[in-house]
Amino acid sequence: MPEAPRARIPRPATDNGAAGGRAGGAEAAGPDGVQVKPGGHREATLYSALAGAGAGDGRSLAELRAQALRAYESLELPVWRRSGFWTTSLQKLELGSLRREPDAAPALPEIVERTLPARPRAGRIVQSANAIVQLELDPDLRERGVILCSLKDAFREHPDLVAPWYSKRLTVDRHKLEAANAAFWSAGAFLYVPPEVVVSDPFEVVYAIDARGIAQYGRTLVLGGQASEFRLHEYDLGEDFEGQALHAGAVEVYLQDGARCRFAQVQDWGAGEVFDVSTRLVDVGRDAYCHWLPALLGGHLVRQHLELAVSEPGGEMAFRGLFFTEELEHLDVFAVDLHETGPSEGDVHWRGAATGQSRASFEGLIQINPGAQRTHTYLQIHSMMLSPKARVDAIPSVLVSADDVSASHGGTVGDLLHAKPRAGPPRRRARDRGGLF
Amino acid sequence: MADLEIRDLHVCTDGHEILRGVDLSVSRGQIHALSGKSTLASTLMGHPAYEITQGSISFMGEDITSAEPHERAKAGLFLAFQYPVAIPGVSVANFLRMAINAKREEPIGVKEFRAQLAHAVDLLDVDRSFTSRHLNDGFSGGEKKRAEILQMAMLLPDVAVLDETDSGLDIDALRTVAEGVQRLHDEQGLGVLIITHYQRILHHVKPDFVHILLDGRIVLEGGVEVVERLEREGYDRIRQEFGAGEAGAVAAGDPGA
């Protein structure tokens, strides 16, 4: 069946095109009028790790919501700039015209069944707009103490389990959309895998937007008990529609002693004018392990803060990501490999490609805190520009505050300007084949 | 007298008393599981950061309380590290040959070493290419622990102390490591002291004796029935029963974990 033509959507409000540069950008005037040469200098980067700066400090959910609401009301829509060569601006988001509830009663979006692979699963929770439209959990797992429900229900039914972890390492007021998420989320997802429970089939957490005009607030909290093993698949999916929509997301995953999690995430917001501003954090406890694979396959404007923190000795992680942008899409990824203590191991490997007139920026940070001795980690990013007007920035960086470690990074950006494009957007073909895992 | 005798052991580190009178006996052919501190493993091998303030350790009838780590290893005591160190540039095979030679008067012959290595590799179901890689350099958690068990199989100690060897392993790697330990015990009469925080390794290795260490003392001892009780009642119950302040396991949902 031929694919529907994609609507022409204006480029997100950025000045990246004006810079006219590729793979690192051109020189541009800094705030004081001085010519700033981009890249190669820590001061040229903007983002910083959360590094444990969570809002959850024993206050109630209502108190955290109130703090977030105050921030939401006082802040403007954010603009993130790296000096001279990169801007991600939400100025064109018409937040006031978006609503949290759809016109009709929410139902399971067709894109969910069309996209998710038909295969055994441990459980599934689907949030469409801001309502849960599908929730299922293997009865045997429920019997063994596994919990999968909306975060709202989890606060009501398991407050002692949820409250100590909620927003433990996530802030609620760094910018307007983070504050909006913390203030307005109403459904969300909660997964708890008890100690020593091993689950081979994946848990699926789905956020879907199937109509324009929606402001979706996604909030996921996952607790992996001591020596548990499980797989978590998150899908962020949008139909092809005309008009604006927003997904402001926050995901926190806590892996206790010896827990092991394989966390995969597919994000594809379709051809609509979907803005996605999200923060995801995984906390790897003592002797725990996380393999995290984000696949960021597009959205009108996507900004992702992805932080993988080893917080206890013996933690180990593999952070393998990929991104693909096309047409006029704008992607801004900040991936953090944080080691708060040692010994610990890390391996960050990202690959990406951009085509059309899309813009993609990947900043990867290795941060090794004081005392995190015997940390060994490596970060690499390889990306390609598949059209003459595409642009990719790759900014690997290292902040090391311990002296018995090995940490290194590397990045490549290349172009493939004469390749003949194949029919249809490749990412949509991949998605519609029924999954990437 | 047991091969490894620990009597009234008191140990301090950083000014804190961690062990407060531990008594434990391990002989060849026995498997002991101890839930508690890695401090005991470090002390047994003579880590300089751990000061013995009272008590004694004897091995094969000799007092080794003050012996150097290499003397303990030469005597036949082996420690599998919780966090093995990477040694780039030294292959697993070369490391093993050097370790074996350190215990012998004459260097081991190439043919004999190869035969011994092939036997150990088969016994532990390890890929042969594993031995040509640099020791622990770029190894996954599971590979590091397999390398420790491979060393154990090659050095043929009388008693091995496994310091949280099960940590950082997925269920398949745990099974492989545990089966290797069990085989070395069954086929070579190895004595084993498994120090662990988790119960799951005890589903694969069958201990003859189980000891629970709380607040620096062994508060509960017995056979596999202790493991069954732990699984039934959890550590919290035992902690309450003995009025201890800490345990080998952390309750789920504890934000301070």
C-alpha cells in the first residue's frame, strides 16, 4: 500500500540552519559579539548531568506537584543554546492551544497494534493522550509479586513502595515542560519486579498520540528488586497527522543490588508536528547491570536527556543508542554515562544518520565523580549525513575527577551524499515491519 | 583439626571493628556458604587494610595469621575476587602459567601446561579463545568471574574462598560459574567457602554448611535447612531474632539500599 504523502511542516524554531555549517558548524558571534569557535572546548557545551539532583526528598506527591506548578507558571518555554552553533527552541510550540484530554473518549490507538510485535510479553500498559487504554499482566507474574499498573494507581495502592523512589533522581523545575510533566501527569506507568524474580518476556510501556492538539505527560517509574532480571520495552508512538502535539516525558528506573535490566526504547512520533521533551534516568545499584538501547527515530522537535548512572560499586552498563532524522526534523540528544562510585564499567556506543534537511545533535558525556576509582568506560558516537542539507553535530566529552580510571571517547561524522534514496522514509518501513528488537 | 581454622577473629578497618569474634572451620571436600561480609575474605588472604586485633587463622596446621598473601596462596589457599582487576597486555594463559610457576620449584612444561589448561577449559565449558585474551581487559562481569574460576581450576588449591563470585552475573552466567565450582568440588575434592549476599547461587551449589554473619558475628549455623529458612522467612526475621543492625540482604523498597 502506498504511503500517504507527508505534510510540509515548517522547520522547528532554531538558528541551526542560519549557521550554515555541517558537522560542527561554523564560527558565529557569541553573546558578547566575540567570534566563538565551536567544538573542542567544554565551555561550548551547555548541558550538565542531573548527577543525583532529584526533587524527591521525603515530600509528598502533592508538595512536589505544587513546586512544579509554581515553576510552570513562572517559566517561559525553553530555548537551549550551545554557543555559536546549536539552538533548540520551543518558541513555536503553541502550548496554550494544546489540551490534556482528547475530543473523544480515548481508545487503544491503531498504531499500537500496527507497530508492536505480536509475541509473548510479560505485560503491557498503554497510555493514549493522558489515559490508560490497555493494561495487562501475566497472572503468574502477578502471583509472584510483580506489579504493573498506572503510576497514579501505584501511589494509591502501594504508597510505601512508590513514594521513596518517585523523583528521587529527577528534578521537577529545570524548565517549563519538565515542570508541566511533574505538575500535570495523570496516568503514567509503574513496574515493580520483586527480588530474585527472573522474567524473560518483555514488559511493554507505550505512550501514544493519535491526534493533534494533545499535550501528553508521560511518567514512568520502574523498580528492579535485588537480583531480579527483566526486560523493559518503551514505545513512544505518534500517528501521521497535521498540527501540533506535545509529549513531555519522564522515566526513572532504579535497579537494586544485583538486578539486571535490558531496557529498549523506540521513539517515532510520525509525520505530525510532535514536540518531545523528555528526561530518562537509569540508576544502576550495587553489582547491578543495565543494557539500555534507545532508538530515536524521529519527531518534529525532540530533545532527550538520557542519563545512565552507576551509583554503587560493581555496577555495569552498556548504553547503545541510535537515531535517525529525516525531512525537517530536529533532534537534540544529551546522553550521560555517570559513575558515582567504583569499581564500575561502562560502554557507550551510539550511531546515527540524518537525511533531508534534518538536524541532529548528539552530546555524550562521561562523568566520573571523585572517589569513583577503578571505573572503566568508553564513549563513541558515529554518525552520517545522507543528504547535502542534513546536519549532524557530535560532541563527546569527559569529566573525570578520579585518578585510577580509564575513560576515553571518540566521534566521527561522515557524509554519503550521492547515495540514491530508496522509496519511502526508511524509519517508517522499519517501524511498520513490526518492531526493531 | 580442619584444614582452615578461624578462631575468635576480630578485625578492624578504618578504625571500625567489622568482625567481632568469628569461629569457622573449613576442610577439603566441604562446601560452606556464608552470608555476610567480604571483610572475612580480604582478611583470610592478608589484605593490609584489615587489621587482625584478636584471634587466629591456621591453614593445614600452620598459623598464617601474620603470613603474607603470597605465602597463603602458596600454601594452598585461593581467593576469587569480587571485583577482579584487569591486566592489559597479559593473556589469561600467560597469567595462569606464571601463577602456576610461582607455586612450583621447577617451571611447568609447555605440554603439561597445555594439557592442564585444556582439561580446565573443558571442565568449565569455556571457549578456548578465552585464554588468549588479556586478563579481564574488556571482559563482561560474567567473563571475569569465569576467569577467576578458571584460575581456581588450574591452581588446584585445597580451599577456595569465593568472595561474592555470584555478584554481577545474569542467571545463565551464574549457572555456569556455579556448576564449575560444584565440579571442582566433586572431582577434585576442593574445599569451598562461598561468601554471598544472595541466595540464588545456592540453588546451583549445594552447601554442606551454611553460616549467617550479622553485626560481625556468626549468629546462625546449620545445613541447607538454614537456606530454606532464609527463603521462607527472609533476612529481616533473622535480623529481628538476633537483634542485629544489618544483614546480608537489603529489603526491597528500601531507598537507602
